[in-house]
Amino acid sequence: MLHKLPLPANFFKTPQLTPERKSSLDKLARRNARNLVLHAQLSHGPVHWTLLSEHHGFCIYRGSEVNAASNLATYCSTIQVRGTIEEVAALFNPQTSPPTAPSLERIVPMRFLPTVLDQATLLTLALPSTSQPRHYRGIHWTAFQSPSRIAKSRDCCFLETHMDAQCDGRRGWVRATTSVEMPECPDLPQYGLVRMDFQRCGHVVFESLDRPGYLDVLYMTQVDLKGSVPDFVTELAMRRICKGLRDLHKAMSARRLLSQGTELILHGARTCAMCATLFVYGADKIHCRFCNHVVCKPCSTHWVLPGLHVNVCKHCAQEKTSAPPSSQPIMDRNVRRSLPSLIPEEDSPRSEVASRSEVIG
């Protein structure tokens, strides 16, 4: 009989690392972050990307890599969002939980992956500091729900890394994950889980080259699901994971809006700001949290996140999710002159500025 998730509290023992093992994990974290940035290039990189779908600027690609194992599933999604590097990093910062929006605390651990069943932090290796406010390293476990009953759910034990980056003078940030084996985190077949292998996964974020105030965001996943999984189930699972990137913009916007308070001033509105319909007695008035206009219900929509609903007018909803004004794919614009490079950490034993030759080599 299979046990059910979530796991009991304190299910995993805290890993006890030797200095040599910790040093090895630190090096693996930096190396994996650099490799993720390299493989996330939609052109001029080691992965050949094929566009699968595009909707309002949100794109999903399937990748193929020369000499890569045939059982690796390689996918990525891209979107352009309005915001700053600090805002994105704050959503993944394990130390932050916005006091004005406690419901957002549920969003942060999910990492914008809608298929998460359960998760746990085994060990924190490095927390953000005053000198490195967006850097982090830790070991985590996560279970993912299968998109089909014909395949078992998967889980993974992985090393997660957050690092600053730069490209052609533009600031960037990377969240990279890769599988690690820890005796304190054994396989869990008794929970109906198959342990998969994260080759390289995570987020690559850079300031837009041609749209000030916007960020080019890419989420890449390259995994070996292990076991026998039909191709259509693999693609379905990868598409579902990639679609989690769409919630990133909504979460950033919601976090900013919720910090402004929730008082709605509706009494002065006599007509809908979009269609000019007269508000009769008892009519629903919707306050757009972006433009502050009051609109009727047909001219409004909801942005829904776990435990959070935000009202916006349809004009703002379209504007905030529209495709960038460029014919070039988002991440192609990141490689016009050179590949992005990671900013070295202060605790590194030597300078690790990843120039083009250092990244490729």
C-alpha cells in the first residue's frame, strides 16, 4: 500500500557535510549556473531550439543537443515582463515573506511550477547577505505530479543556486538547479515516486536590450524522467512545467499592487472607463489595480494566483501580457554581441568572471 503525500514534518535528516563535500557543492553550484546561462541561449548556443507555441509573447520551445543522451527532455519557455532584477529575485528569496501579502508566501516555495505535490529544504548552504543580496545556495527535495495516470509522479533531490549575472553592461540574475545524490534523501517508491534527474533547470533573467523597464525571462528544463514514459506524456509534463513561467509576471505585479493597500474608491465613478456604460444602482464596479480606473464587470478580468485574486481592466491585462515590440525572439536579443556572464562571488577561491571563452570552455 502506497503512502500519501505530503511527507511528515522533519521526514529528511539534515545532511552532515564535510568541508570537502561542501566545497565540491559550492563549485558545482557555480558551474551549473554558468552552464544554464550557456544552454539557455536560443541561438549561438549548444542547444538547437524549435518553437512549439507562442501566445501574447509567451513562447515554448523544444530543444535538441548534439551528443546529448536520447532520454533527456529539453524544453524552455520565454516571456518579457515589466519589473526589476530585484523584484524577480525577491520572489525566490527564502528569507522574504511580504508582510502586506501573506498569501504570497504560498507562491514563493512553489517556484512557479504548477505541478508541485510536496517539497522540503534539506540544507541551506549560503543565504543572501548584505554584500550579495540575491545569492543563495541550498539543497531541496520536490515531488511533481504526473500529467497522466499511466505514468508515476516524479521527485528529485537537487542543488539550487541564485547568482547575479551581466551581459553587455546589462544586469541579470540566474536561478539554477541540478540533481545531487544525498544519503539523507533516498528514493521514495513507497510514495509512488520515481526519482528523476535534473541535468540543468532554472530561470535566466536579463534586463531588456531594447525595452527599458522590462526583463527578458527564460525558464529552461533539461531532465531525465527515468523509467518508461511515453513521449506524449513527457511533452505534456514539460509543457505544464514551462507554463508556470506565465505566473511570474502576475506575481510581480500582484506583489507591487498589494503593497499599495486595498482601499477602493468607487463612489465617484458614474460610467465605465472602457465602454462608457452608465453605472445603474447596484451595478458591479471593478477597480483596476494598475490604472486606477473603474470599469464594468464585462470590461474586467481576474489575475488568479494561489490564494490571491487581483482585479484588472482588460486593457491593462492585454498591455501587461502583450508581446515585446520586436520581431526578434527574446533571448536572441541577449546574444547580439556576447554571451551573458556570471558575476563572481566574493567567497570564490579565485576570480570566476565568466567571459565568453571561459563560459564556452
